[in-house]
Amino acid sequence: MKDKALTKQLNYRHTYSTTSGNDNVIRDVFDCSVYQELLEKQVVVDGQTQDHTYFSDPRDIALGISLDGVTYFSRRRHSVWPVILVNYNLPPRVRTRRNHILCYGVIPGTVKNLDSYLVPLQDELGELAKGALTLDPWAEELFWLHVYLILGFGDYPGISKLTRMKGHNGLHPCRFCEILAIRAEGRGVYYVPLYRPEGSINPANLPMRSHDRFIQQGTEVLEASTNAAAERLAKDSGIKGVPLLSSLNTLNFPLSFPFDFMHLIFENTIPNLVKHYTGTFKELDSGVEDYELSKEVWSEICEAGSASGDTVPSSFGSRMPNIETERASMTAEAWGFWCMYLAPILLRNRFSNRRYYDHFLKLIQLIHKCVSFELKRSDVNEIRQGFQDWVLEYEE
């Protein structure tokens, strides 16, 4: 590596870890428990313990892997799966720029066996964990460069492929807990309510998965005596096998694969709330209360939201589409801007009962806190409790 400017930027991880690790504030991935616990562990590759610990050299590099299917034609009939590596050693303001992200490969079409495409990556990461002889242009010396994969992120189908899980269509859809899904009466759709006839589930006490149990359940599927037995085990656990990347001791299943906020909130929760408010939510457990907005009121809200583009500076993002007539143009960015800045005004005094508006505002307050650039560790507990209360109120 002969680019001194880039080498200086790559020192961000070490500088951050040594200056910001004890101030009780969360600003970056290096404040997470997965990374912090690695600092105390010896590197293990293929069962062989190495002489060095993870990130013991200031020049060691931390990577994240991103997987998501995208369409490349407007008709949306054909898709590809780019596999992207993000270099966390770079400062947050530049690490996701096009010239810094690393495209490991592009997988064509529907991916049925992701691991078969990731074998070269697994092999290379194993070698880089041992170390690759590299030039340090600042010190003008050779050193052993170590690279470790610590996080994976993407939409639900993408992470399900990375973790070898059945995903949202399974009886155990969650990768963090073993909560059991319920089939909607008369429909082939699973959903996961907290209130159930046989007894409600406490969101503060879910049956959480652990790394050891995750790998054990995957191993049991692989070692099943018949295909039918393997399928039964996979159905009962939600895990279809042992993930290839579990051979990398830097990854914790499932903690290293957090939920993607963009997909979870801006492309799922908020659009589904809008479907509730407009009476178009899958005809599934729609409830009996009067929270729906009339077509005339909703049209006014959408027109006002679209007209806001005349006065909102472009630095806030792209112009807001009309949600009613240009729904296909609503990106995650657009949903985020609409719910955080426009909807609290546009929905005020629109519901028949104030409680629905107040319930919406509680979610928006949580979202604002989640997307802030830094959090106190005490904020995490408040966010966790806030979402638990919000979901319980939603299901009442």
C-alpha cells in the first residue's frame, strides 16, 4: 500500500478505539460487544490458535459484509446479488463511498446456495487472519497485515441466506430468538403476534438464541440420517444448516448480523402503518378500532406531502413523491423523510381518536433517537423499552 493519504485514513479504527472506548457513548461499530470481546481473544484459523490476538496491531482491518438482491432493469424481472465488503477502518463519512467499498462479486439470478459462492472469500479471510506481508509506507517497513470480518448486514432474505435460516417464511423466523410464528387462519401466511390464545409472550423475555445453540442446531440438520429428518429439524429450529462463514471465529451467530434499520423501519414498518391507516394491510388481523383515514383525507395528506418539495431545501434529500399516486417512487430515503419530518404535521388531527396519532409519534421519537450519530448506553435501554411498549400498545 503506497497511498499515504489512504493509509492515514485507515488509522481511524485504532485512533477511535484508543480514545473513545471508555466514555459510555456509542458512536461506531467498535463500541459493540462483538468487537470488544474479540480484543481479548487469540486468533484461531482452521482450529489452529495463532500467536496474536484480534486487532492487536493498530493496522489490523475490520470488515463488514453486505448482501441484498437488486434488479437491474426497470421491469424488475431479473435480479443480481452484489456481495459488498465495507472497510470499517475508514472514517464513517467516507467508508461507504463508491471508491472505498469492496465489491467481492455479483451473484446472478436467484441464489439457492449462497455458501458455494462464498468459499473463495472464506479461504481468503482465513489467510488474512493469519497475516499477509504488506508495506507500511509511513514506517517504511514490511508488516503482517491482518483482516477480520466482524459484521454482516442486509435485508431479511439476504441475511437468511448468510446465516442458513429459513427466514421470514419459517415457523421460527427470527434469527435472534426462537419465537414461534402462527399461520393466519385460511391463509398461507405466518405472523408473530405477542398476544396469543394460549398465553401472551413478554417482549422483554424472549427465548433468545445463542451462538453455540445456533451452530448445534445447524449441525443436527447436517447430520440427520434422512432428508425428511433434516427438513423436520430445520422446520423446528428455523436453521437449515451450518453457515459457511461460521468457520471465521470473528463472527457470532446471530449477534454479528443485526437487523438493518433501513429495511426494518423505512421499508417495512412505516409502509405497513400507512397500509393500516388506509385499510390496505393484507386483510390480516386488521382489528376492530376506527383508525383508518378516509380516502379524501389521505389524498389531502399525500398532496400536501408532495407539495412540500417546493419549500424543502434539496439538502434534505430528493423531492417527496405523492405516496398515493407515485407509490413505486417511494424509496427508503423518502419514507424516512416523510415519517420523521412531514407525517407528524400532516397526520395531526386526522384520526378519529387522538391515541392513534400519539402512538405514531412514539414511534417517530424512537426513530429519531435510533438514527442519531451517537447514543449514551443508557439510551439503548430506553429504546429497547420504548419499542416493547409501542408493539404492546399496537397489539392491544
